[in-house]
Amino acid sequence: MIDVKFIRENPDAVRASQKGRGEDASIVDQVIASDELRRVAIEKFEKLRAEQNVLSKSVGAAKGDEKIALLENAKKLATAVKEADSKRTEAEEHTKALVMQLSNILDPGAPIGAEADFKVLEHVGTPRKFDFEPKDHVELGKLLGAIDTERGAKVAGSRSYYLTGSGALLEFALVNYAISMAVKAGFVPVIPPVLVNPAAMEGTGFLGQAAENVYRIEKDDVYLVGTSEVPLAAMHMDEILPGDKLPMRYAGYSSCFRREAGTYGKDTRGIIRVHQFDKVEMFSFCHPDQAKEEHARILQWEKEFLNAMEIPYRVIDVASGDLGSSANRKFDCEAWIPTQDAYREVTSTSNCTEFQARRLNIRYKDAEGTKAVATLNGTLVAIPRMIVAILENHQNADGTVNIPKALQPFLGKERFELV
RNA sequence: GGAGGGCUCGCAUAGCGGCCGAGUGCACCGGUCUUGAAAACCGGCAAACGAAAGUUUCGUGGGUUCAAAUCCCACGCCCUCCGCCA
């Protein structure tokens, strides 16, 4: 949610941002008009209410005829107050509904355009030249007894899978490595709830355009989260954080659930795009003035993880039209996937500035006062995609797979063997 | 699933429908005293919007009333007991 005051004072900036995203800029003028009415309604209500408060007090003190006369007036006033109150509520709701439609203000650095208009920031590592025909992760997963998509489909439907043997062990190793790295960097490790209430889901912005990708348990009115960003962000919902404790960093490990509606036919093979997976996510509550630096730091940790996995990748600056509504800028790390001859997204970090915190009512307090914090998130490791990258990039001609050095201590060996 | 109890300013508690945005204790901040600290004493101390006046907030939402922390209804959460259970 953008600050209404900011919209009022910088309408052009908001319009430009909306346009940059390819979204409706006319909402800005609707907000301004609605906000004007809202402020008038508030003023009117408050005046009447003040009058009523005074009158009510005098009723208590009065006696006899005087009291009867006062009561007469008070009754009339009460009706007027009630009416002004409902008008005010209506105006407030109307304004809020409009403001909620606006996406976060773009970072001026974000490339403008549609999905394909991203900017490549850098390449790290070189895609390996194979002197044999590389196998894809599905085949390797079978040879290693690591991934079973057929039984996954039998038991849970399409986009489901079993990680077995080496696959399961690899997940544990990845998670352990990620968490130990995060703890070293000062993150508080967290195992959050994955079943959350509507307020958490709504506050983090996942019930908007993204709603169709969210699993909902109707009977109990709870949602399955698509990322631990949701419970991590909502953790401090309605709280005022001590300013001197910022940044507050959490590393959440959780299962993630995604309906993947509207992706029929996309990545149907293997475990690139699945309904359920585990992920270690970084989340930071920080001072708004430091959000940009924090964003760079989170990206740096993502890169360090990929470096440790010895996987070639590139970093892209995601284009305005492809940003989530909460993000003002987003960097994706894309790993090289040999059998697809392409870079594919494995991690992603967004700077949500104060946008998300305002919706969740998360503030910080320091000598300057109480203001909304900035929130940022970034993937440290999303298991299935990392498994794909590791298997495909580190495979040998016979189908065995070399284990990156960083993971070897967690697995007690250097290679995954055939079963 | 069944039966009870509770939800008030960081914590613990008080609170008669108007004198309650709200008392007390602890914690915290500032001061006096002290070589320093403790103790004692004095003062301050919930949040939001607003330039201010003022308005809003006693779990949430609704209702009764001129007036609600206080009465009524619904929901949420917490606790205790019983049942079931990883």
C-alpha cells in the first residue's frame, strides 16, 4: 500500500510508475478525488462527535426539565453523528480500496518493459562443455534413485514427485548448508506455520492478482502459503519494532504450495515447476533508508550460495511489467540448465520498501518517530530447482553426479552413485 | 468434539453506564542524594491522525443508550478439565 499522503503530494511519480508497469494510471486521480471527500467526511464527523461529547457530559449533570430539553437535542445530534460516521467509514473504505489497487512505486533503476525486457546484470561461471550428451534431471533422477515423478503423479497428481534416497539426502544437505550459512550471516532461523489466516495472506499481497495460485482450505478459512515470505512478514504484523534492532533478519525453512494455475503445458516434465516444494527464504525488516543496500546484500548471499554449488548462472534485473505488485525492484538469479540450453530462475529477491509493511501495519520507532519499515525477501535455496541445477551441471557420462565441495561434509561423500 | 474461565497502556492488576483514555505495582527514562552503585525520594512514561483544537483505540465486529472498558449478540484468541490423537 502506498502512503496516501505521498500520492497526494507526488501524483505524477505514482502515475509514471503505474504506466511503467503497464498498469492503470487513472487510479491516481480517483484516489486523490476520493481522499479529498474522505478528509471532508472525517472533519465533519469529528466536529459533530466533539459536540456530542460535550453535550453528553452536560446531560449527566443536568436535572429535571433542563435534562429533558438537553436529551431532546442530544437525540437529534446522535442521529447526525451516526450518519456522519457511516459516511466517513464509507469514504475511508472507498479510498483504501482504490489505494490498494496501486502497485508499489518502481525503483527508477528498474528496467521498463514486459517480461522479456529484463536486463542481464552479470554472468558468473561458464556453462560447461560436455564431451557426451548430457541427460536431463528426470533421467538422472531415475538413474540415481533420487526423483520419482511417476509415483508422484500416481499418488498426488501432476506436478508431484517423490525425492528418494540421494534426492532426499540432497535436500537435507542443501537445507543444512543454507541454514548454517544464514545463521553465520546473522539470520534468525525460523520454521514458520505454512497454514495461515486471511489477514496474513492479504497483508502480504497474495490475495490480489496472485490469488488463483493459492491453495485455500475453505472449511477452516486458512491458506497454504506459497512461500515462507508470508508467515515471516506477518510475524510482526501490527507491531512496532525497536529502531535500533533493525535490520531484523529471518531465514525461514518451509514447504511451499502453489496451484500453478494457468501454467498448463509449461515445464510439465520433471520438477522445475511443482505444486509443493521446500525452500529456505531470507526475510529482512529494515530501515527504509537502508533498503537498497539490504537488497544488494541479500542478492550477494544468493550469489554466494550458487557459487558454493559451483553452478554457472546469470543475474537479471527484472523488468517493470514482470514485478510483483509489492516489489519496487527484483533481481533473479538464473542457473544454467544444460539440457534446456537456457538459464532458468532459481532464486529471486524483491525490495518491497514500505509497501508490504504498510498493509501489515509493521512500523519501527526511533528518535524521529514511528514509521513503516521496509521489507525485503530473497530465496536462499528452492530445493527442486537447485536439485535440477546440481544434477544436470555436475553429471558424469555414466549418469553419476559429483557433489559440490560445500555439500560434501553434509553428505559424507563426493559423488552420487547409480542405484 | 464436550464443559468451564479469561482477554484493560512493556508485564501484573483495579475499574460503580457519565467524575475513565483509564487507578495501582513492577519495569523503563530523567533528576536529587552518593566517590560510584544500590536503596530512598521527586518527576515522566500507551498508540494513531492532526499545525492546533480535537478525534479514534480497553481482543474483533455489530447492537442498546443522549452517553459503553462497563449492558446485549456474534466471532477470534488464550487458559483449565474431559474425550480423541502424532
